[in-house]
Amino acid sequence: MDEIRLASWRNPLVGHIQGQRGFPEGGVVTMIEKKILVCCGTGIATSVQVANKLQRLLRERGVNAKMEHCRVAEVPRVIEEFTPDAIVSTTAVKQPNENVKMFRGVAFLTGVDEGQLADEIADALKSS
């Protein structure tokens, strides 16, 4: 598992995130690195919106996620190049293989239970 250590005296981001969920008060924060593919019907606006929100929510939970987005039809090709740890989709998509965790991302559009889903995704990524 790759880790990033951020010291508050060197990184202004830590000052912004200290005290938030998953970040202890102090100066050093350990985050894990993961890759997430976000897909929607067209791969334009919805997947970008979900990816941006999810990246912020995961950062608050100690996960530094590299995000990629695409349309559902591109998932088989994109996972070959990007090799994501998880796929978050706002529409139906077939799970490409057992090793990739799948999540429905509609909560990140509606706001309903988005924190709960972010917790679930963060916990799944931390346990892999």
C-alpha cells in the first residue's frame, strides 16, 4: 500500500483538512493511494461532477484517489489502461472482473446518503 505523509508546516492542504473526518489534529496525515474510474452514459458532465465530489469526500476520509472518467461503453478499454481499484457508475455497468469493486454513484448527484456511500467506498479501498 502506497502512503503519502503530509506535514502541515510544508503543505497548506493539511491545514485545510485537519480536524475533518479521518484527519487527526497534529501535523502529519497518512493517506493511501487508489485509482477510481467514474463512468456515466456519455462520459462528459455527470462523471466529471461525481469524480470531483468523490475525490474530495475520499480525501476527507484518508484516501488520495486518482480519478479517471469515461462513458459506460468505454469501460472495458479504459480498465485495461487505467487498472482502477474501483468503478463508480451513475448507470448500469457490467463488472469487468472480480478484482474491481463496483459502486452506484447516484448518491453523489442527489446528495442523498452521499456521506454513507463515501464511507463505504473508503472502507472498501482501505481494506484492499
